[in-house]
Amino acid sequence: MSFTVVIPARYASSRLPGKPLAMIAGKPMIQHVCERAQESRAARVVVATDDVRIEDACRAFGAEVVMTSPNHASGTDRLEEVARKLGLEADHRVVNVQGDEPMLPPALINQVADNLEFHPEAAISTLCERIHDSHQVFNPNVVKVVFDARGMAHYFSRAPIPWARDLWPQNAASTEADLPDGVGYFRHIGIYGYRTSVLSEFVSWAPAPIEQVEALEQLRALYNGARIHVDIAGRPPAPGVDTEEDLARVRGLMEAGGFNA
């Protein structure tokens, strides 16, 4: 079964405006992202943007571009518009690759797409990696996920889950907490595969209370009964770009030949 990669790319980033067009090793960042996606098994790679500057840059290096509304409340809304405009069938798989991931291993794109095929009961697929550092477990900027024996997500949270009741005191967040033996803690990696049908449903659902309090959009899907398959990433994810410091680090890695797909 074929799948499509959609790369949302916005110009108006709050922390790093214009970052899809930031130059890295002689190319705009969005071009590197497209090249990583094209190295996957995707049948089609499409950039979704609402900014003509990004559209012009993408067309200059030959990328397919779909212009989208600037009024979307979420990235999933933008993805649904692209799927609708492309006329994708209900069971077609769409992988959302962020436009600030110039070093994303193509193998992870394939893994997310494959998991939707291998798990027909799942509407969405995503990835995670094991956490070994208690500081990450207690860091609210690190999203944790708990899933069952088949890999189906129970919950995503900024809080430490599962909570080690007998090991951690009430003020554990301010201590050097140990992690309990025999329990895995997992950081969510924000790459998603969707069936087109769930995208159509998602845009009809109101924001869920748990989504709003955690500020995690994927909780809307769980709240409405959509099943999310979570797999441990087959290889470590590469750093993305959110800040000037991130950009400098990625530039250094890529210009030094530190990228290995």
C-alpha cells in the first residue's frame, strides 16, 4: 500500500520566524525535509503552506505544494484540507512530517506508515523512545506516553506517567528521583501517520477537555475513541529546529557531514 507524506510549513513561527527558509548547508531547511521524505517509501511528498514565500522556494527546487487556509486552529486541520484537496481515499495513509525536521531519518517515516498497515484497528500511528533520565520524566516539556501490550496508547501527558507511588514522595519533582525497576518510561516523538478517514472525523470534533488542559492535540483523538498505535522508534530521532540555538546546532551537524539517514 502506498502512502503520502505531507509537510506542514508555516512562516510565522513564534520562536523562529521564517524557519522553513533558513539556509542549512546551502539549501533552505524545507528542501532538506523534502529530501528526507523522498528517501522514504512515500509515493508522494507534498508541502502544505499558507505563505507564498515558502511556496515559491519549494517550487524552485521542484516540490509539490498545496496552499492551505491561514486560519487553521491546528496542524491536523491543515492536514485534512490537503487530504481533501488531493482527493485521497478513506483508507489512504498520510504521514505528517514537520517542516522543521531536516535530519529526520526516512526509516522513521516508513515505520509510522507500516504500523498503520500492520494494525488495521488503529486510526493513527506514532513513535516514542525510552526515557532513562528522571529529569526528562518530570519535565513538562517532554511528553510522556503509556500504551498497552499491543502498542495502543492509553494516554499522553506532560506529567510523569506512570506515577511511582511507593518510590516518589509528593515533592518528587524537585528531587533527584529514581526510576522504578521494571517499568518503562517513554517520550513521545511527534511524527504521525493517519488514515484519511480519521482526519475527516477529527476536524468535526470539538477540542477535548483533556486536550485543552494538557495542550496536547492527540488527546482529542483518544477522547473520541480513535485508537493510536505507539511504537518504539527503530532508530534515534534527529534534533529538530525550534530556536536559533537549535538552528546553529543542526547547521553545524549537517555542514560537518553529521547527518546519516
